[in-house]
Amino acid sequence: MLIPNLIVVPGGLLFLRSVVAQAAPSSWRKPTLNMSQSDRVSLATAGIQKTLTFLVDSGLFGDPDDTYGNGGTFYSQLAEFDVATNGSTYSTPLGAYFELANQYLGTIGVVNFTGEFVRSPIEPLVARALITYLRYQISDGINFGHAAAIAYKQYNNPQFLQYAEQSWSAALPFTVSQDDINRGNMSVKNFPLAKSCNGQSMVGSTFHSMNVSDDFVDGLSTGGFLVLSALLAEAVPSNTMYLEAAQNSANFIKAQLINSNNIVQDGTSASVCSDLSETTTLQSHNSGLMIEGLSILYSITANVTVQNLINLIATASMDNTDWQGPDGVIACGGAEKLGDMFLPRGLTAAYVRNATTPAVRSLIQQYLAVQFNAIQDNATDGDNIYGGSWLGPPSSVFSPGNQTDALQVLINAIRLPEETASNTSTSAVASPSASASASSPPAPAAQTRKHPAVGAIVGGTIGGCILIAGGILAFIVIRRRRLQQHVHGSVESQHPAPTLLRTASLPTGTIVPFDPYASDGTSDSVPSQPAEARGGLSKSRAGVNRPTDGLPAYSG
């Protein structure tokens, strides 16, 4: 295996024992977030509203042959905006868009948001031949499942759960199972399967394409299936097949695709074992999806070994020179230097789910601020249309891919606290150690917001009352003795003994913990999300250790 120091967790994943914390590089461009939260909400809203104007009657972007996968990512962002603001602004519109898209895709042979290919009935035959390969992608359909799973968790509408399960069921036949390995083939492919590669199983890998002769399994489809499976495991805890599928996908990526630098590589062959040691081109989306999927698994299991791997991949991803320069701004695609939505989305999932050590979480916060500031400074002219490069120049030409890449970061930034340069630099070098071991207790997987020391407040109040009561009592006793001395005891027979004062009763009702996002009547506040909207889970099931408190607000 490429990565040393593995731990075997019975019935679960294989992970690394420890990580080493790193301070944020001083070369990172604008790693602080100074825009108020209300302004960030307004900025994301304006970007979403602009994007909505480019949806057509199908509920998708124009020319869905090339963009229908972007429709799914945009649907996710509508739901994620409501998660971030604890609202339901897009609940009804999103349901309508899903219905329109499902109907339209069905007319061109796409079932469960996934099909052999997508094409317009009037598309020239030559053009069809050129783009057919792209239309076989499993990941496009998974995007819709991701959106539906986020929407179901936020709105509790069972129709969204049905859409998510439809998308998952469409990708399942293209995901290698143990039965497939035992048979040596799959009904949807026309070649024999490799039973193992480099001594590791191929179970859990998802094919990039529905083409019967394409043997490529990749991080995009496998990572997407991992995330969708984990979201469904969270949404439907009684159905253990979702958790098993998520663990299989994570196991495959860890065993076959992670290189010695803790970066997830693009993919490999499912029929001929590929040597990935010489891979030179790395894409940030692969690591982003792995981080997101593992973060959801950590919320479910609170397994510290899962957290260790998140720490490793997240730290490596924020330092990798294949998709960013010293300034820390994501710039993928070689000379094009394009942004990417999946790495920020994955890092945000780790951040809001508290799935890393505090030191790594601080780095994530600053890294996301770098992307947000770069987009604002370099990718737009202020018209709410965003270009593909976050290094600039901006573009006034709308592209669904470029727009949704940028929107993801704008929406993610709503979840971050407003900071100043001084407290950010302090938190960057704060040193809760990032090292951990299998015997270490897991970090809390739930609340990330700060609460007051309620016990100290109540105890201090009671103690103060007792102290005051004692002082009054002492005063009365001393005064009484003096009176007794003055009248030689004659008054004592005429007055009853004083009654001890009782401590003041504490107010009844629930003590509400302090919430920095709770509404205080100012324009900068966003109401906190109730536990039921966060999808809190308290029931346990066999083989899974579940936290009894509510899961964090973020879904992805």
C-alpha cells in the first residue's frame, strides 16, 4: 500500500494513525473573511437569482446536452443556501425544478436522472457521435441525488428522498460489489473484472461511464457515490445498505486511489490493474468528494480513525501545487486555471461537521476565505456572473459550470464566522495537536457554536444568594444579641426567633444557550437552525455507534 501506518478497524475502514498540524502559509492570499454575514447572504442570493434566469422550461440550463449535470449541482446549492440560512426559500421552487427535469430527461431516455446519454432531438448526427462519451457519465446523475438528499434533510419532504434513492439506485449497478468480484464480471459491462489490484479489492469502485466497454473507475463517480450513500445512511438509518455502500466506496478510494502525498488520484482500470505511481495529473474534485463523504461518515460513527484520514487529505489538499500556487487560490485545468466547487464543498462539510482537529479546522476556515476573496476580487465585474478562473480576468459570459463553481464558495462562506486579521493569525497557529491515535477519544461530532458556561452562571447565582442571605442572617443575629444584652434578656420573651432567609428561586423554563447566529433584531443575524431541521439522530443500530445529540446543520 502506498500509505504507511495503517490501522485496521474491524468491520469498518482502514485508516492512518496520526497527522501533523500545519500553520497556514504566509503566502496565502487574503485568508481572512471581513464581510458581514448578512452581506454574504445577500451576495449569494444575488448570484442564485442571476443563475435562475438561465434555467429553461425543462428546469435545467439551456443546452442540457452539455450541462444537465450542472443542473444537479445548482439544485444542491439551492438547498444548501436554505441550510446555511435556516430557511425554506427554495423548497417549493426546487420541488418544481426536480419534477420538470425528471419529466424532460425521461423523454430522452434518462431514467432516475441517469441515462445512456443526453441529447437534443434536433442535434446533428455528427455532433452526437462526438459527444456521446460525455453523456454516459454516472456522476451527472449522482449530482441530482446529492441535491435531493440535501433537500430532504432540510425540508423533510419525502419526495426529495425518493429522488435521492432513484439516483442512488441508478448508480448502484455500475458499482462493483463482492458478488461481482466472485463472478468475475458485471451484467452492465462486457469485460472480465480484476478481482484485486496491488493486493487490494476493487469492491466499492464506481465506473465513470455507462458504456459497456469502458473499464475506467474514477474518483469522481466513486466519490460522488460515497457522498450520496453516506447522506442516505444519515437520512435512513434503518437501511444499513447505504452505510455499507459508503464504507465500501471509502475503502476502495483509500486502498487504490490515495497516493503517497495523501491526494486522491483520478482513477484506474477495473479490468487491468493500473500502476498509478506515475500519475502526474491530479484533480482537486477527487479529494474534495472523499473529504465530504468521510465527514458525513464521521458524523454517523464518531470514529476517530475516520477523522485522522480527513485531517490528512484536507491538509494535503490545501497544500497541493497541482491545483494552486503559493497564494492558495484553486486553479485547476492546466493553463485554464479554473476554480472547483468540490474541494470547497468537501472542506466545508468537514468544517461544519467538526470532523477535523481544531488546528486543521482553522486552516480550512482560512482556505475557504482565500477562495471567497479571490472570487470576489477576480472572477466577477459585479454583475453576479462569475468567470471560470478565480485568478481572473472576470467574464460577462454565463457558463453553468463556472457559475456553480463560484456559487458553491459563496454559499459555503455563509457558514464561516466574520474575522479580523489579528484573531485569524492567532487561530492559525493555535496548537491543539492534530495528532491522534486509535485509542484517542473522538472529537465531538455535533455542535460547533460556542455556548456559555451555564453551570458556572447558575452556580455563581446560587452562591451569591447564599452569601447575601448569610450576611443578612449574621447581621440579624448580632443585632439581636446586642438587643438582648441591652434589655438584659427581657425582650427575648416578647419576640419570636428570626426566620432564616431563603435563597431566591431561579426562573423556571428552559435556559437557551448563546447562539452567535440567533436573531437579535439586527440585519446581520441569521436565525439558528432548530435541532429537528438539522436532522438530529438518536436511535442506534447494530454495528454503528451513533451520537445521541443532533448532527450539525450542514448536510454535504
